[in-house]
Amino acid sequence: MGDVYVWVADVDARPEEAAGLAGRAMDWLEEQGVVQSELTQCLLGDELGRAPGPCAARAVAGDEVVDVLTSGVGMEIERRVYVCVDLWTATCPHCGATTEQPDSGAEMWSDTWSPLLDALYAWFGGTGPGRAACVRCGEQADFLDWKIDPPIAVAHLGLIFWNWPPLAGPFLAELSAVLDGHRLVTARTGV
């Protein structure tokens, strides 16, 4: 089995407040014993992160165990589009039109739906407004209003839990409270 990660994106964090919120979230994770305080080489690549703490299990769903040898938590404070590697579908919140899944191949969707992907890339590149028009009805909608499965998020603040099991709902609710009640979008995906 390959590496997996859980991403948690704070979709309400503004760019100018992301660093302060990230510090508050990491302090809280340390105080709760979910992560250790020192930065270590516990993430994939050369980045430093926080290894699981003695109470890491309180963050995960069910009876799953966090493997302390291959797991770590990192923080991202930058404009990011969070996605899953799985093929996903998007449904327009106005007319209900849904992207078509390919039968095979590397194409995510038919070329008809490429404007939605282009809008995501534009937001990531700093030139897009965080919304996209449906190719069927032409109505604009914020990315968060689209029904996308598995979810995606556009955010300036995100936490990455490398090789962690799915996170528990109560833990995510507490984390949201630490982040001033901000909306959190999360998903678990492979590398």
C-alpha cells in the first residue's frame, strides 16, 4: 500500500490571517497531544512536520491507529487547490448538470467541462475569482457551492495529515472552533 494523506482546508481563512490561524491551530494540536511540539523529518520529501503525539488517537475516526513511524502533520499557508487523486464529479448547484466520468484514460472529464478545471487553475494561479460557470446553464457559482465528490477545496490554509486514518467528526468540529468557526473541507487520498 502506498502513502495516503488527509487534507483539511480552512475555506474561510483570508490570506492575511492564514499564518496567525495556522499558529493557533498548531498550538492547539500540541496542547491536545495530537502532535509533538518539535519539528522533525516526518513528512514525505524534505519538509519538516510534527510527528503524532501521545493523544493522536483522539483525532481519528473509529479504532484506527496512527503509525508514529510513518506519519506526520504539516501546515500549508499559501493559495492551494486541494483535490483527491480519485476521479471526481462536479454537479452544478443551479441546473444539476453533472460532469461525465471517463471510461478510461487520463482525461478527467470530457473537453466540454474543461472551463471548470480552467477556473480552478486560474484561482490557483492568482488570476481567478474562486467561481466557475456551468457549461450547460451558464450560471456562475462559487467553487464551494458546486457539489463535488470526492470534495475539493480552494484555500489559503491547510493541514496535511500524512498516513493518518480518516479524522473524527468531533475532532474536526473542535478544530473549526479553534479557527473561529471557519468551514473546513476534508478528504483522504493517496499519493
